[in-house]
Amino acid sequence: MRRLDVALRWLGAIGITLAPLGLFVLPGLLHPEPYETAEDQFTAIAEGTGGEYLALGLQIFGSAILMAAALGIGGCTIARGRGRTLGAIGLITGMVTAVVLLVVLGYELAMMTVLISAADTDAAVSQVVSLSASPWFGVPLLVGLVGFFLTLPLLVFALWRSRIVPIVVPLLFALPVLVGFVPLPVDTTVLGGVTMLIPCLWASVQLVRGAVTDASADAATAETARVAG
């Protein structure tokens, strides 16, 4: 049972930090320039040199690793008993959100391929703008984003209920919201992602510390049993 807890802690620690890093922070740093309209963004992609694939690949990785965060933290808190309800909800929303985001990003990959490979840039941009404005793209995107911003606080609140992190850690998820209301000379999207990393990193450290402690206890128990035998 303790070994399972150690494995789940490591899985959750890795996932909860890499998910926002891959989805928001690194792609935002790769393309920090703001776009006034969707046409401007798609035109820039069509005229790009291929770096857009790296940013999209990072987002796909971030969406997939969200599953690890949900499975690790959700499974850990469910097994511990305390925070079980929040952990189970976070596990479900994390899995569903990851799948939805992967579908959306697959759609974006197809649109990006159309933009980059098109001979007529204006026609391709017009087509992609029309596709991105459709509810078939907008609704899953909204569901994925809302699910992501709900899942991480839910998982960290579950860790608080399990007495793994103090209450201040889940409350720090208010920082990205506050950043959006503060006029700053930098891109608030990237800054919001960076501030989201603060509670995620804190939770990761606490999870790893617990995993190391449990692993050390297992080693000490095994050594005692060997000596006694």
C-alpha cells in the first residue's frame, strides 16, 4: 500500500507542474507577441517557419500529462481516505478535460497544417477563421479550458484535505485571476501561467517529500526485517 502511495505521489508531482508548464507557460514564451484579431494570428502562422508545431506539441504534452496529475493526486487522496470526494471529482474532471483538450488540439493541428501548406494564404486564413468560429470548435475549447482551471484547484484542495499541503496552497490559485485585473506592461497570459505554477510547484514539493519519506520508511522496515531474520 505504501509503495502505491509513493508511485501516485510521484505521478501527481510530475503531472501537476508539467501540465500548466506545457499548456500555457512555454507556448506563451515561444510566441509572446499579442494578436489583435484571429486573422492576424492565423496569418502569422501561415507565414511562420514551423515553430508553431513546437508550441502545439508542448500543449498536447501538457494535456496528456494532466491525466497523470489527476490519476496520481486523485488516486493518492482516494487511497488515504481524507479528501476522497475532492480527489475523485478532480480525477474525473482531469481525465475528461485532458481528452477534450487533446481533441481540440488535434483540430488545431489540422487547421495549422492547412495554413502552412496552403498555396493561397488569404483563402486558407479565411477558411480557418470560419472553422475556428464554429461551435464544434468553440464549445469543446471552452469546456477544456474551464475543466483545466477547475481540475488543478480541486486536486490541490484534495491534497489539503489529506493534510499534504497547507490551506494557503490551493488559495494561491487566486493569483492568476488577480493578475488579469492588474494593468501590467507584460503579457498577462504568460504571467498568469507563471503564477499558476506557484501552487503547483508547492504541491509537487510536498508530494515528493512525502514520497521520499515513505520510500525511506519502506527501506528502514526492510532493513529491520533483514536484520531480525
